[in-house]
Amino acid sequence: EAGVAQSPRYKIIEKRQSVAFWCNPISGHATLYWYQQILGQGPKLLIQFQNNGVVDDSQLPKDRFSAERLKGVDSTLKIQPAKLEDSAVYLCASSLEREVVNEQFFGPGTRLTVL
Amino acid sequence: GQSLEQPSEVTAVEGAIVQINCTYQTSGFYGLSWYQQHDGGAPTFLSYNGLDGLEETGRFSSFLSRSDSYGYLLLQELQMKDSASYFCAVKNYGQNFVFGPGTRLSVLP
């Protein structure tokens, strides 16, 4: 079974530039999550999709971050414009829809550096 | 608001037993999960507690007390490869997740 795919793995941009990350979840996983993990901290949920609908985006900085999952499969997360404090690893995870445990499977992440 | 607390660092020797505690404050608590993350790697799922009590999975066990808003991860027969960060994560009704700050475990030879 293929895992969660993310690209790119690394990205370096200057502040005020824009950047986009892509995620392809495990086949059949209806729930998709985007997390931001700053070095030395726990993952912070940015947005959660159930199929192509948003379940929770309460911590997404909507003035600069956007995410979509148009066909209920893969997803993109965009930052525009980037700030220095956006430097972090952006993790995508997926899980089955109807599961008590909600085990999340994480992709390798995209390490973003904003200069 | 929601908050989780974990010790920032724990050190133990190979073969020993270590317990990593997690206390939480949240509304609509549903269950507690534990994840392991090696440096530069992605978090991987270890265990889940939805009910009070102990869940055992090989060398790892996890405990939950809903009345005390407390849980722990117990690692037995520690190995060098267990050196990693460990995160507790609360699942709330409404399905959203909050991760703790993480505990960095160092296993010494």
C-alpha cells in the first residue's frame, strides 16, 4: 500500500513570495489533514477535510493561507505572501473516514524556509 | 481553550522502563493518541485510548484516566532506536485533533 505522498520535499523562498504544497493521501482515505510543525514543537492542525468538505480550519491564517481538495483526493496548500514565521515543516496526513481510532498516516513533509 | 502538557525531555538507559505523562484540558474530549517521531521523520501512530485503562501493544502501553484528564505512554525494554520525540494528541468530538508539545526521549547505552 502506497503511503501519503507530498511534494516538494524542500522549498526555500523569500518573504512575500508565494508557495504551494501538494499532497496525495492513501487511496480510500476520506479524511485529509494539513499540519504545520515548527522546529521543537508539536504538529499544529491547519485544516482538516472530509472528502472535499472542510471539517475544521479554525487555525488556518486565512489572510495568507488557503487549501483545497477539489475532487476529494489530492490537496494543495498555498501560502501567499509568505512571512519569516512560516518557516516550518508542513505535514499532510490522511485517515479512514469512519474509524474510532482515527489513526493518521503522515507523509514525509515539506520543509519550508522563508528568508 | 485547549492545552496539553508533557515533559519536554526524558532520559533513560537501554533495557529500562520509561513513562511519558500527558495532561490535557479540552472540551468535548473523545480519545487520546500517541505518536512517535524520529528526527527528520514523520510522526507514526503508536496507540489510542478511548476508554479508561491500559492498552498494550508489544513493548509499548498507553493508559488513560478521563476523570483525571491524564494519560501516559509506557515504554519497556528500551532500545536505542526508541530515541525520538513522543507526542500525545487529543481527539475531540467534531473530529479535530490537538497535539501536545512533545517529549524528547534519549536512550543511553
